[in-house]
Amino acid sequence: MGTKMIKSKKYLALVLAISATASFAQLNEVVKTGAAKVKDAQKSQARVDKIVDSSQARLVEYRSLLKQVDGLKVYNDQLDTQIKSQLALIEKFENSTAQVALIERQMLPLIIKMVGSLRDFVDLDLPFHEQERAERIMFLEENIEKSEIDISEKFRQVLEVYQIENEYGRKMDSYSAIITVNGQEQDVNVLRVGRIALVAQTKDTKLSAVYDKATKTWVELDNTTYRNSIKNGIKMANKQASIGVMSLPIPAPVGAK
């Protein structure tokens, strides 16, 4: 009986050992299975995170693109407005260019007429600064023929000479010249007072003369009457004396015909 009891115990221990081994193996298998599932879950989560990150990036990019589209719409609207404005400006310039061409065709005959009238005026005027004035008119006549000078510049030049001629009528001046009096040449100081008087006096003041527009000649004056007055007038014109009263031979005005 004692022997049977011992065998029973050994058998029970063996069964328990086998049972424990089987349970460990099953547990180990369960742990491996759980670990595999965890790895699969991690991989799935990584894929999900990647998809989520990609979706977020796409969403951010989509929103950025929407902003760019809105900005481009505003920019295109501005460009459209500018283009319309520029087209209107181009049309205005084209119309202005057509008007300029028309004005230029009308201006050239006017300029030619103005220069011709200026030459006639100088020829009929008192003979002062003759070479200087003749050179100005010749300059204008030469420039009329030059195609490289635009019509506006030609017109400006004509107006400038008209202005100079206009100034002559408001000022007095004196200069040296050679004139013919009584058939003899005389070295004189000429005194011009606007366009109302053109007188002259020799350097030694012994002879005084006045230009007669009717005869277009220099006529000797009574030196006793006009000597000092002309002498003082020359000093005034040269700023060597203060402005004062002068006694000059001024012809009576003639009515226009």
C-alpha cells in the first residue's frame, strides 16, 4: 500500500508537470499572439496617422490654394480695370494725334505767313540793329525748311522773335554805327527811343541827325537845339545818367490807311 501511494504521487506530480507545461505553452502562444496584434495595431495606427497627416497637409494646401485663387481673382479684376483704362487712354491719344496732325498742317502756313509779315515789318521799321534783326529772320526762314525741327519748336522760335521786336518798342538803347549824312559817312552814337525816335550824334558831338522815315535818310539837325538833349539821352541809354526829360525831333503820327 505504501508503494501504491508513492506511485500515485509520482503520477500526480507528472500530470501536474505536464499540465503546467501545456499551460505555459498556451500562455506563451497567447502572449505571442497578443504581441503580433499589438504590432499590427501599431502598424495600422501608423498608417492611420500617416493618412491623417496627409489629409491635414492636403487640407492646409487646399486652403492655401483657395487664398491664392481669391488673390488672383482680385488681381485679375485690377488688371482688367487697368487694361480698360489704358485702352481708353490709347484711344484718347490716337484722337489727340489725329488732331495734332491736323493742327500741324494748319500751323505751317501760319508760321510762314508770320515770318513773312515780320520781314515786311522790319523792312518798314526804323533801321536799328539791322544786321541782328535780319539774321534772326533768316534763321527763322531756314528752320521752316528743316524737317527735323518739329512744328511746335518752329512756332516757339517765331513767337520769341516777335517778343524781341515787341520789347524794342518799350525800351531805349544806344550803339555805335556808321551812317550817311549829307552824302558823307559819319561815325556816330545812335540813340533809339522805342520806335518814336531814332537820332544820332558824332563822337565829338559836333553833328546831330535824325532818321526820316519818309525819305529813308538821315537828316542833319540843328545842333544848337538838340546837341545836349541827344548827348544826355545817350548817357541815359548807357546807364551813365539818371532818366530825365529829353527834347527830341519826333514826327507827327500818321493815320493808318
